[in-house]
Amino acid sequence: MRCFFMQKYLRISKLIQVLSCLVIINSSIIAEARLELSVIRPVDEFVTNNRELTIEGVVKYSEGQTVTVSATAPAGVPDLSEIDNTLRSVTVDVGSSQSLTALVLTPVFKNNLSMGPRVVRLSFSGNGQNFDDKGIFNCTSGLGQDYGEVRVDFNVAIQSRYVRIDMLDGWQSDRISIQDISFLDTSGKVVRSKVKGLSIGFGTNDVYFNGTTPQVHFQITIILREGENQVSVSAKAEYTKTVKDVEEDFMLVKVLYLPEVIVTDKPIILSDGYKAELTIPTGAMGANLKKIGIVPMDVKEIEWTSYSNNSGIVKGTLPVLAYKVEASVETPFYATAKDSLERQLPNLAVDSNPEYPSTWMTALSSLPVWFKVDLRSQQTIGKITIIARVNGNVSYGPKKLSVLMSNDDISYDEVTKVDECNDKTTEITLSTIPIARYVKLLIEDGKQGNNIQINEVEFYDAEGAKIIAYAQLDSVVLARTAQLTMLYDDSDLVTAGVRSEKNLAIFNWDERSHEWRLVGGKVDTSRNFVTVNLNYLSTFAIFEASPSELDVEWSYNPFSPNGDGIADSTTLTINLKQETGVQAKVEIFDYTGKLIRTLIQEDTQSGYISILWDGKDENGDRVDIGPYIYQVSIGKKIRNGTLIVAR
């Protein structure tokens, strides 16, 4: 298991069983454990391009106990206010050791009622391990205050980096919910924080019974940091009549988060850690493809009209499982400036290419000069790096500047000043960890007066991960076939009303025709999965398919790759009749016999192949309209026919 992380960027491992540990606290109850934590997902160690991870599980316990579930959050949580259960405790990190004078909470309000805490216990730590209890503090409701904020002043300034806030009581008996946690330092400046761990509690409406055993279901979504992540999930039960009897059960989940796909000489295996896995062979991806997200979909949200009249799907059945496989490319941020040369626009300084000639240059306007970047969404910013143009020994970078930030592009707050920038690379660490969408650099002086030239400006979050803008691609065709595996369980089959498990198949959503199209797939009923080889990324779902004898079928014939959004591509579905380990080859010829395109030529393991052709030849040029010959070779078997390219 250790090898998985020691070779983290060089080797993408197959899924390995998750490490699970059971700890019972209090020797008086070791003989009979009354608490059981089961993590439903993720179930294995895995590699992902998804920054967010949802942890789902069930806790069984005994009557008379109160239960809390805790989870560490390596890089925070997407939105505190979206947590469904009541908050019991939150541990936050202010980024570095700070002299703190007050806690500032922003409660959630419902029907003009504050859902915030009424009483909290505050504990402080310099290392995140040993917390010093500073006592109990009362909180106002926040009603009638500016922005609904609640300020809790400390008696004296407290030097700390980590703060644990235990919610002892709330203004509402059934729920404690907050939007934001920040602090004030000795100068009155706002110090932002990032959630590092949280605990949630459960009300009577959250409890259901498995026989006579009470249990609760939970979901917690956290943000992963780049690289290795070890997420601890624990459940604690305390008896209401005594504080001595405490049980705790915990699991450790290991995840490798890669913000971008790392191409190696071995296949890349990506997963969501639950029910989907995508194996991408070497040489399959183009250089511009940076990120592949495997996102689970709630099958209840799939519109029933999209499949109810589909002749390829057994009537009366529902989707078993659904996933969206998203592909993204890196895009520049949008930037503006007070001044620039016509061919050296501000966007050149945020295009992730720090080398000349990608340079923003002023037009020698009077100082100060400002440079503004839109990060596209609110970001927690821990560091800004400015890379100036240097010609020989002459630097054209800024000399003195101020950093201002805003969330509305109207009101800007000064975050820090830099009185002396370096000649080439200046790193600006922001100890207050501001949260902002817009960043403005107000350059007051330059190394060469008002001749400012900057190659690149880069932004990093509080965890040191580079902040990158991605654009999702409408469609992606791979150079080689990837293998998609989707797992299901018995409850999925029951919910979907499946009658014959052996007829399960993968379908993909065709956005242009607004229908689910059969992809196929090899069903393993003993291990509950369906797998298929395909050369495109899309939205996929498992349905019970109507039996079919077709072994080669095009989704559109004719098709018209003219870019009008109607039948611009066509998909070939090949049923190998359960044959695996044979070479599959698909070729397109014109009517003179000239080879136009080899779509695939490789061994296949799934027994089913789905190949998309976008109407382009080997050079990437669109082919002429007219008839073409396709030839499908499966081992020694050959199928051929005519495929029409229309206007």
C-alpha cells in the first residue's frame, strides 16, 4: 500500500482496499462494542482529478446515545452553509501564527431566524495537535448586524494558527449552521480561515432503525489538496446519562488528488473512489487535455421522458447508475490594465506561459499603473507570484506595489504592500488568506520608471496549489480506446426495477438528439460491474437493455460533420459476442480504396467497443461529402459496409 504513495506521480496504481481501523475508548466497554461506523464511499484508495470528495456513510449505535461524525478536510470544505446536519465543532487554520483578538461568525438565516451558535467553547493551538482551552463564550444572534456577523471579543490577544470552535448551544434547538468563520488581528484587519476539520450532529428526524438498532446516514463533502490526502472519518457516541462511557470508531481514507492528468508510460487509472473507474492507455490523450473529472449523478434527477420511450431500454425500468465524465483544458484568466501596448495585452500575463514573448507591457503611461485579474470565482488566495521580464541585467518589473482585492469589482480592500520587488520573480505571501474573485496590482514605481513589463502573474491557494482556470470541452475523442467500468450493487438493481441483470448495458447521453444511445458492455454478475471500451468521453448510465442481435451498428448513417450541432459525429457500437483478448481494428476508406482514417487498432478486453468518428481524416481535416467504406476486423472476422457523409 505504501508503494502507491511513494511513487505518487510516476505510477498510477490500481484500486487498493481502503485502510480501516476500529478504536474503542474506555476500557469498561471494550468487551461489547455498541458503535459501528460504515463508510459507503469512498471504498478504496484511488486517484482522481476531482478536487471535491464526498464521504458517505452510516453509523449504528445504541439507544440513549448521542452521535457525532467528524472528518478532516485537507483543503477545506466547499461551503459550510451547505452542510445538511447541525454543526457540533469546526477546526480552522488561519494560515500562519497570528495575534488574534476576536472571532467573527456569519450565521445562516432562515425565515429571519439565526441558525448560529449561542454558546461556543474556543480552543487554540500552534501546531493543530495540542489545543489550549480558553473557555466558554456567548454569541449574539447576528440579527440586525452588518452582514449578519457575530463578533466575539477575546479578553487578550491570543497567538495561534489553529482554532477549534465547539458549538455548545444554538439559537435554534434543532440546527446550528454558519456561513463563514474569520478573525480580527491586533490591527483590526480581517484574518480569513480555512476549515481543517468538522463534526456534525443528528436530530431525532435523522434517526432510522435497522430492526431495533438506531442508525444515522451522513454525507460530508470536503476539498482535497494536491498530492496525497489522508482523510480521517470518525464517529463518537456518548451516553446522555453519564459522560464516562464514550465509544469511537474511525476509518482512514487515502486519496491521490492530481489537479491535472499526468501522462506517463503506463495507463492512467482515474476514479471517484466509489462506482466508476476509467483506464486510459498511453498515447490516448492530446496535449491540450488537462483534467478528467468523473462525477456521479443522482439517477432520480434524470428526466424519465429521456428514456421511457427508448426501444433499446426495457420499459418500466429506471437508470441503475449514472456518471458524467468531464474533460477540461486550461484557459487563461481575463485581465485588464490601465494601459498596455496594442500587441502586449494584459491577458498575456495570465496565460500560464511565463516565458517571453508572452508579456504585458505598458505604453509608458504615468504611474501608478494598475493590473487587474478576474479569477472567475471566489478563491482563497495564499500567495501571488509576479514574474517580470529581464533583458540581460535590466529588469522591467515593478519596484513598489500594493495588492488590492474584491468580490464585486467595485469595492477593493488593500491586502498588503511590497516596497521592494525582486528583479525577476517576486513571491507575495498573504498571511491573512483573503477570499476574493478580483485581484488588482497597483504598481506605484517600476525598475525602469513607468516602463513595466510582466511575463506572468500566478496565484496559489492557502495549501500552495496553483489556482487554474479550466474550460470544459463539449466533446473529446481519444486516440485510443479507454476502458470504462461502472459498478452497481443489489439495491441499485431493486430501485431501478431490473428484471434481468445479465441484460445490463452502458448507454451514453447524446445531447444533440436528446436520447440515450446503446454503448453496450460486458456484464459480470458475480462482481457486479459493467465494462466497455470506448474512444470518447461523455455522460454514461447503466440501463437494462432490450435484447439485440446486432453486432455492428452506427448511431447515424448518414451523418453530417458540418458543425451545425446535428449529427456532427457518429458512433460505431461493436458487440464482440463476449470475445475478449482479440485485436479490433476499424478503418475508413474512400470509394477508390484509399485509407482515410484508422479509428482503432488494439486489443480489447471488455467484449464491447464504442468508437466515435468526427468525420476527420488522419491529418485532422474534415472529409468531403459522399460515401465511404468502413471495415471492422475482429480477430479473423471482418464486417464492412457503407457510411455516408452528408452536408
